[in-house]
Amino acid sequence: MSDHDGQHEPGEEKKDRFFDRYQAAVLSDRYMDIIRADWKNTGLLLLQAPVLAFMAVMVWQNVDKTTPTLYFVMVLSMFWIGCMNACREIVKERALFLRERMFNLDVGAYLYSKVRVLSLVGIVQVGLYAVIVAKHIDTRVPIGWLLLALLATVICGTCLGLLISASVKRSDYAVGLVPLVIIPQIVFSEFTIPEDQYQGLSEWIFRLMPSRWGYESLMEFAQTAPHALAGAGYMLVMVVYSLVFLLIAYPILKWQKY
């Protein structure tokens, strides 16, 4: 909105086709303040990573050769952490969100603020996890690629957690749904039955599991002569999944009313 002398409302000039960047910055700052103020919960979130890392170390530190199962456990751990980080972050402030929607809150900016701050939390968690595991276990994956693959995984889990949070009306429902999206990552994996034995619908579900692509990425980078483009391509699939989850969450939030 502009007045007669051509001036704009604050932040309007920063609005692009995707979301209001001014609102996104304000919401991100507010959310970061909430995260810092709730230091007990934030501390528990950050503690998940080293706990899971030390559990992996306990199992694999005395194994002579790194097994594919380690890569699967690492990816699944990061996917779980991402989901748990985000699964309550929208539903717990649903009343506030709906109230602010009445005053022109931009849904895209709101989702962006959640992803931005939770991704920062995820970066810390991935760093803690990867450094602890790499220090005690020869993963055969260069630390840079390990960090990138696990970061793509935790962000994918975060976006799925936000989708869950946008879709329910109570926090306990959100927490209860997380195992229902994690368990299929285990059931429809090649650690249940060999990949070539999946047929029909089960094969499609197997190929659609997001965590599979993080696992494939680590497996590629663990090769003696890895193909960097192939490994990066697997990570890109997880980025696409993240965007899909957010694109589904967007209209769900857009249509919510009191």
C-alpha cells in the first residue's frame, strides 16, 4: 500500500513472490528469542545428538570394518532429531498463529522463520553428532560430506515435522505421529529385506522413503572412488522432499481458521 507521495509501508518493498521478507526477519528474530529463553528445552534438544552419537560409538567403535548399518543408523538418528525438533513448533502456538493471521500474517514468512531457526539448531546437532562419531569411528566418509549429508537429512526431518505440526490440533497428537513416520523408514528399507525383493506397492514405498536417500549418499561417499555428483544428487533429493513437505504445509496453514 502506498500513499500519494509514493511511499511504502514498512517492509512492503521487501515482499517478493514467495513470502514477505520483512515479516520473515521479524518472525525469525522472535522465534530465536523464544528458543534462547527456553534454555532447558533447547538444551534437551541439543543433548539428543551427543547421546545418540555416543550410543553409535559404543556399538561400532570396536568393529574392524564400518558396516552399512552404521550409515543407516546415522541417517535415521538425524531424521528422528529433525522431526522431534519441529513436530510441536506450530501446533503449540496455533492460537497465536490464527490470531496473527487475522492481522495479515504471511504464511510463507512464518514457515520460513521456523525452517531458518530450526535449521540453525540442526546445524549444531549435526556438528556435535558427526564430530563425536568421526572421532571414534572410521566412517570412511570425508567429514565435509558427512556433515552435508546429515544436515540435508536433519532439515528434511525438520520440514516433515513442521508438516505434522501444521496438520494436527494438539501437541500430543504431533508427538504421537512421529513414530508413525519413522517406523516406515525402518520397515521399508533394505535392512528388512533385500532391495531386489520389494515388488509392486512396497517397491514404490521403499523408493519414496526420504531417509533412503541420505543413506545412499553416505554409502556413495564411503566408496574408495566416490562419485561426488551422485552423492550430491542423493542429497538434492532430500532437499526436494523438504520443499514438498513445506509446500503441503503451506495451504494447510493458509486454510486454518478459528
